Amino acid sequence: MPLTQKTEQERRNDVLSVSDLSVSFKTRGETVVAVNSLSFRLLENEVLGIVGESGSGKSQTVLSIMGLLESNGRAKGSAVFKNKEMLGLPEQELNKIRGNEMAMIFQDPMSSLNPYITIGDQMVGVLKQHKKQHKKEARERCIEMLDAVRLPNPEKRIDGYSFELSGGMRQRVMIATALLTNPDLLVADEPTTALDVTVQEKILDLILEVRERFSMSVILITHDLGVVARTCDNVLVLKNGTKQEYGNINQIFYSPQAEHTRELLFKSKELSDAQAITKTKTIENPNVCIKNLSVFFPVPKDGLFSKQQHLKAVDNLSVEINKGEVLGVVGESGSGKSTLARCVLKLQKPSNGTISAFSNDTLKMNRKQTKEFRKNIQVVFQDPFSSLNPRMTIAETLNEPLKVFFPKMKQRDSARAIANWLDEVGLDAGFLGRYPHELSGGQCQRVAIARALISEPKLLICDEAVSALDASIRAEIIELLLKLKRNKKLTMLFIAHDLAVVNKICDRVVVMHQGKLIEQGETKKIFQHPVNQYTKDLLDSVPVPDPRLEKEKYLRRLGNKAKYF
Amino acid sequence: MTTKVTTHTNSLLGDAWNTLKKNRAALVSVTTMATMIALVIFGPLLSPYAVDQTDWYQISSRPNLASGHIFGTDDLGRDLFVRVMYGGRVSLMVGIVATIVSVIIGVTYGSISGFIGGKTDALMMRVVDVLYAMPFLFFVILLMVFFGRSILLIFVAIGAVNWLDIARIVRGQTLNLKGKEFVDAARAGGASTLRIVFKHIVPNLLGLVVVYVALTVPQVILVESFLSFLGLGVQEPMTSWGALVNQGARQMETSPWMLLFPAMFLATTLFCFNFIGDGLRDALDPKDRTREEE
Amino acid sequence: MNSLKFVFSRLLGAVPTLLALICLAFFLVKAAPGGPFDMERSLPEEVEANLRAAYNLDDPLPKQLLKYIGDIMRGDFGPSFQYRDFNVTELIMSGFPVSLRLGGAAILIALFFGAIIGTIAALNQNTKTDYLVMFFGMTGISIPNFVMAPLLILLFSIFLRWLPSGGLGGGEINNMILPVTALAFPQVAYIARLTRGSMIEVLSSNFVRTARAQGLPTRTIVLKHVLKPTFLPIVSYLGPATAAIITGSVVVEQIFGLPGLGRYFVQGALNRDYTLVLGVVVFYGCLIIFFNLLVDIIYGFIDPRIKSNR
């Protein structure tokens, strides 16, 4: 362990020194330990990554150091920040340090800013509190910072409100606010998890840039090893609140010592360089044929008499889904991929174009034909908890499609089908009488898959079906889908924003951006030799768990930027 | 992110009951209400006096265990205890019936508005907004003045006053449910609109409806008491707590017990229902569902 | 320019409500059995003559309606059924100022104390202070004002002899204290509960967490970040609050013997003075519509999300 020996010089350069930190919570009489005897150190200008799955205690570690634990939380041990012990510090003293020498940005930019007061008000408030500056001075400094984080039009934005900004822009504002007081330490708790991957790239680059420019130390909390590889100098790996491994980035990624580290690396690499099962076959009779599909949503009108604007959710898209293949649809938020799925499912009416499924025009169906059609196209949605009716038992949920599509089916047969499919998705019969709130996310998703497949549809649509799951659960569900694909020869339309998942599961892939089809082709070809610039950018911005590779990409990006100055 | 869930009892209702049991105020309220309902039904059997039996030798007499007038008598010599019990029957009955009327109107209106959505919903809600601010009670009184004071009219009119709150809440919840993925899944699963409404939406509304039934009962009793107090409610020989408070208020300098007993019963009932309603609301609030977070 | 458009559109929205109210009132009068238009009723000569003149009973229906609307707009509510020498407008004008004083004071008190109490409760959540406040809140909404008023009189006028038990007393403050208290009490409780709930929700929001992480002391956080989002829903509630106070004033004026509009209304109801009752309802209805409009407009100027969409 390279960092345990403290020389006199190192001790002086310590920004943060944590020893034996333990955090516990009292819930309903029980004590839950979130962090268990953690020790680590942070030097000047260092970027430390704290990585682990959800429940590993990474957030609680920093929250306890900042004194932001919930009222039922207790922290023990020591956390010394610039020669001051943070744990047990009274509120008044904490407020001198928080937001001043130590700043924090959070995961959810959408709700982390107050929508009722202007951006400027919030930023100036920080300066008023810590630097006692006057309004005019403070305002200038704020504009300066907003400019430093490359927010376009800072003089205008400062008098605007947070809901006028996108997620990426809000996160920039948060970073700018954190920088106002020139802190020594910036804590970023999953700062880019809620952002699109191209936006994530820019924000991470920004964090590195300001670290350089303002000479800060950074603690970056994340579950994504690629992000760690891209940004961090040293890494702390946590599992269930306990330190698994702690070392510099090359050691962690190229010669990991702890088993958990190896496990995490394996899981993330597994997705990046997985082999997609290529199908070499001539194009059979396509199952679903989408031609010139367009969906326009009216945008709320400005005034009574202005022209009606439209949001082009899907713009003149044509694509085919072949029998037996898994077609992936990739895109960032706002690309229109979910709208596309809803059109195919007949949950959304298109403004233009045709969809023909199994040789029938879906838009011209009557009620009876629609029902028949629905039997053959089923869907698994993103949120496992809200896709099951909380008032129905698992058995009832699985029985629904049978009752609707096979009303004459005898009880014996339906019971058998239900038991069969429950088994297929890896759940035992004990789950039948339970309600969704008793199940975990992964289990709910399995039920959703069983419900979708129980009527033996010809096409299964997965709309971000694994996006809301933990990494390890996600891997399990993907395995399940692959198994079902093999055994049942499923045709699937797989929608995702996570390229690694698409890589693993899909034969062909379609890239969407702002409603338009950018590129399509075999997965392997698209991912390894993309043609379109947007696809290239998209693929590039996905962080890979390989520090050397990431460093190359970073330098390349800097070089590109330098070209413009 | 998925999280592990600690296993509770089987159904949501069982869940709710468990949480409610832990709320001491609600529990006490339930017991109190149960006792009161029993009293109101069986109480008069315990007393030797009838509800309209006037006793000119015992006008406005104090509560006196020996004479059997445990609550005293009113200015016409009638036993107050029996009258309070009879008044309770009327008040509680109006409370329950009018609440049912309110709930039926409110749930129907709210769920239809929420389910249809779009412009119809906007219009229907605008109507609710407008009515919400009206002194509805005044209209009720107006109706009574114009059309007479039948007990049926009282039930319906009072019920019509309180449906707005329920309609709003039900509509909000319906919209919420409509956006949930299991409704989409049901549609994609070929379910007819009717099936979706009755199998998927309505069962998920029930929890909310129960809460608002508990919260509406006291409001309705209040309205009835208000009307009776003004002399516009039930007519003699029927009496209600509101009417009794009215009579008691007029005599309070000389016979304060005439005011205090019915007032006490009325206030206690309202208290209890409010506690129960609050407790139920906390119990069924989905935000409170326990999931261990990171 | 946008502000004017906003105000105008809100005004436009209020007009149909107003018209609906007046039409409803008109048809109710027409439909009432034993009402002014019931042909079987026999009325004293003078009242009959007044009515015929006022309502132009020989004109076609739409014309009657229009005349009625016109009259109301001019403030003419027609002759009183009961008080031969007065018309309804005069009665309303004599009773309204009393009710205005009473109701106005009540709502200001309710707002002021309710907000403060609710805030204290929210900031001390789950402590004894909070439970005390919540109990008080529960009391306020569970004890009707027609129970509270006599109890107050019992305590303060009869036992303690501190305050008069009724009457205007020429408008003295002492005479106002008990009635205003009785009227305001349930609203203080309701607004306190509302404030508490709203503030607790705002306190647990993410942007408050951000403010704490920025080292802002609790006082600054409450004043700067929490107050506005907390009180926006309270502003919306002002409309219904006014309606509730108006309703309550009926009882309070009755019990304390104050010659306000509410009292006239009750007397009118008991005496079957149709025109008076109708006039009061229309009057109060218009008042509330107008007040709601005001609140709506003010809200549109305070809430930045609506402001920016204007």
C-alpha cells in the first residue's frame, strides 16, 4: 500500500486524513452499519475515486465528514481536514468550512437547485455567507465563475431560474457555485450518473480542468469504473461499508489485489468487449417494417396567437426488424427511442408514416385485429416497481395476459403455464402469492419478463429494461434475456442508452439522435468501425475501465480543443 | 437502483393496518368511536326516560345521578342524556350517509376526469376550482329556503358540499396511476379500457378513498350541525348535536350542562375521525413505504 | 406587455363564472315554490307591485334574465320580501361593513398566527413543541365555531367578566375580540397545519440539502430558500379561506348579536325573504370570485415558474 507511510512532508500536504471512520444508523430499534472502520488519505491536487455498488457506503463516508448525516446517523473515528477534526464539530464551526473550504456537488442536478429563486441569488448567497462581499462584487465573481465552467451567456443566465437550464448546464452551475470560494476540496457525489453520456464526458473534463486551474483536491464518488479510469489518481474500493482495496489507479486496474475489485473489473469489462452473436443470414421476411415514421408533439404555445411549434420526437425514421434477431436502438435522452417503441406497441399514434407488423398495417387495424396484434408484441419496461400493479399478486399479474388472450383456457392449463414461466425466469413457486412490494427490483423485472412472454409473442420490446437495476442484477437479467433468446428464438427490439449492454445482447443496432436515424448496421461493425461522426462521438464518450486508454482519449480531446484556440 | 425490501405482511391493506396500529392517537380514536357508536345505539335503553318526555317538575335541573337525569334536563324538562344519544344517532347517520353521497360523487367525477384527461379534464377541473371557492354552504341554505327541509334534501345537499376535495384527490391519483407503467403494460397486454379501469386503476384508488371517507365524515357532521344550529337542519321531534348546542348556547348562563354535554360529544367525534383520517393517510402514503436506501 | 396579457386572460376566465353564478341565482328564484313568482301565492299589494316592477314579469325569459344581470351589475338587488320599506341593496350595504371588519380582521389574524405557528412546528418537527402545535391544530378544526363561540362567552364574559358578551358597542375593540377569535380560530388551525406540512416537505427537498452543504446557517436557509416555496400553497388557499370565513361569520354574528350581513342572511332564511337571501348569496359570490381573481393574479407574479411562462 503506497500511501500508509506518512513522512513529515506528506503530513503537511494532507488535505484530508481519515482514520477508522465508522458510520451507523439507528432505524426502528436496529443499528445498521453503513461504513466500517475506513481509513484513507487525500493529498493536495489529488483526485480520489470512491467506488462501489449501491449500499457500499460511499456517500455516507463523505456526508459524515461534512456533517450532513441524517439525524439518526452517528459517526465515529477521525476525519482531519487541514489540521481540523471534522467529526463532532459544532454546527457553527461546520458552516465555516462547508461551502467554503470544502464544497460538494450532488447527483441529481434537476432538484439540487432551488427553482424559486434566481441562479444569481443562490450563488451570491454563498459569497455573502463566506466572503461577506457586497452584491456588485459578488455578482461579478459569479459571472466570472459561470464563464469558467463554460456556461453560455452567463450574464443572462445569472438572472434566470434553474428550470430554464438542461441537466448538464445545471451541473455546471453547481460546479461554478462550488468554486466561488476557491475551496481546497471538491466532493462530487455521482455528479454525472443522471446525465447523458456525451454530457458526462464534458462535465468530467470540466472537473479535471478546474482541478488543474484552481489547485483543488477532488473526491469523486461513482459506481462506474470507466469514470474512475478517466478521472482519478487514486481509488478506494468499498463493499458493504468496508475497504476492499485502496491504491493508485494503475495498480487497481492493472493488478488488482482484492477479490471484489477483480469482480467489479470483470463485470465492467465483460460488457465492453463482449461478443455479440452475429447472425450471418440473408434478410428474411422482416417481421416488423417501419417506414417514414414521424411523431410530432405540440409544444405549449407562447401566446394565444403565435404559431404552433412542434417537437419532432421521431423524424422520418425507417427501419426493419428481422425475424429471430435482436435489434438494438441506442440514443441519448430525447433521441426518440422510447417514442419509437410506443408507436410499435400502438400506445402512441404517429403523425406520419406506416408500421407494418407480421404483414399487417398496424395503423389500419380494428379492435379485434388490434387484440390479435397485441398478443404478438409484448413489452418490458424500465421501472420494475411501477410496471407491476401493486394490488395484484404475482400469480394474478401473470394470469392477466392468459385471461385476455386465451379466455377459454382452462384453469389447469393456465396454472401450468404460469408455473412454467416462473421457472423459466428463475423464480420459485413461492413467489406466486406475493405482492410486488415484497420483491426486489431484479425479481420484479423477472416477473415482468415472464408476463411479457407468457402469451408467446413474436416480438419482445425491452424499453430500457435493465437501466434501473444494480450492476450485478443487471448482469443477471441480461443473462436471462440471452438464455431466453437462445432457447425460444426470440425476436427483440432492445432499447437502451447504455452502449455496453447493447453490445452484449444485440445483433444489429440503430443509432438515434433527436428523432433521426443516424446509423444502422451489425453491432460489431457499428461499435468498432462507426461511420457517422455522432456515433463516433457517442462511442468515444463512454468511459472505459482502462486508465491508459482513457488518458489517450483525454489528450486527444484536449488536442482537438486546442485546435480551435 | 434496486434495493432490498424487508418483507411485510401480504397485502397493502394488512400493511396499512399494521402502521395504523402503531399510531396511538388513531388507535385510541377508533376505540372511542366504537364506544360512542355503541352508546348512541344502546344508551337510551339504559335510561328510564323517553326522548320527548317532558317533566315540568324537573325543568333545567342539574345533572343528578339519583334522579336518573345523569346529564341533567333541558328547559322543557326533557332528559338531556337521552336527547344527546338521539341527537348522536342523527348526527352520525347524516355523517355516514352524506359522506357516502360525497364520496360517490367525488370518486366518479375525479376518476372520469383523470382518466379521460386532456381538454375534458382541464374543463372539469376548472369547474371544481370555481366551485371550491364558493360559499357552498350558502347555496345549500338557499336550497333549503326555497325547497323546504326534507331530511332527504339535507342528506343530498350536505353530501354535495364536500365532494370537491375528494374529486381533486382522486383525479390526481388517477393521473398518477395512468402514467404508471403497469397501465401501459396492461394496454399493451390487450386489456380493454373497462378492464384497465376496474382491475388496475380502481383497486389502487381504494386506499385513498378510505382515507378521505374518514376525513369527510367529520366535515359532514360539522355542516349538519351548522345547519341545525342555525335552525335550518332537522326539525323536532328529531334532534341533532348541532341543534342541542344551539339550545344549550341560549341557556348557557343558567344551565351550562345543556351546552357542555352535546358540545363534548360533538367535539370528541370530530377529533376522533380526524385522528383516524390523519393516521390512515400516513399509513397509506406510498412515500412512507420502507425501503432501505443507500 | 406579457403581464397585461396574463392579467387579462385571468379576468377573462372569471367572467363566465360570474355569469354562471347570476344565471343560477336567477333560475333558482324562478323555480322556488312559494317564491316571488309562484302564481298561487297571495301577496300584499305593495310587495306584488314592487315585484312586478322589478322583474318585468310580462317580458320574455331571456329579456328578464338580461335585465336581472343588468340590475345586479348596477348594484340593484331588488326589493326585500320582508322589510317593506327597504330594498335588498340597502340592507346589504348596511350589514356589509360590520362583516368586513369582522372577516377582514379574522383572515389577517388567521394568516399571521397560522403561518407563524406552522413554521415553528415544522422547524421543531417531532419534538414536544410540534406535538403541542399539532394538537392545537386538531382542536381548531374539530371544534366548530358555533361551539367555540358560546364556550368563549362562557369563559370570558360570564365567568371572568373580562369582555362583553355581544353587541357592537359602537364599534369598540373589546366587542370585536371574542367574535374575531371565534371566527379566526379554525382557520388559524388549518393554516398552521397547511404551513407545517408544506414547510416539512420543502425542508426535505434536495435544494435545501445543497444549501446546507454550502454552509448556510439554518436561519438563512429558512429565510432565503424555504419561505417562498412553503407559502405559495398558502396563498392559493386564501380563496377557500375567505369562503370559510364568510360562512363562519354567519354563525358568529348570530351568536354575538352583531348586525352584519351574515345575520341578515340567517334572518332572511328563517323568514323566507327570498330576495334578501338571494341577494346576499350573489353578493358574496361575486366578492369571492373577485378575491380569487386577485389571489390568482398575485400568485402568477410570485411563482417564477408561471412568471417565466407568461
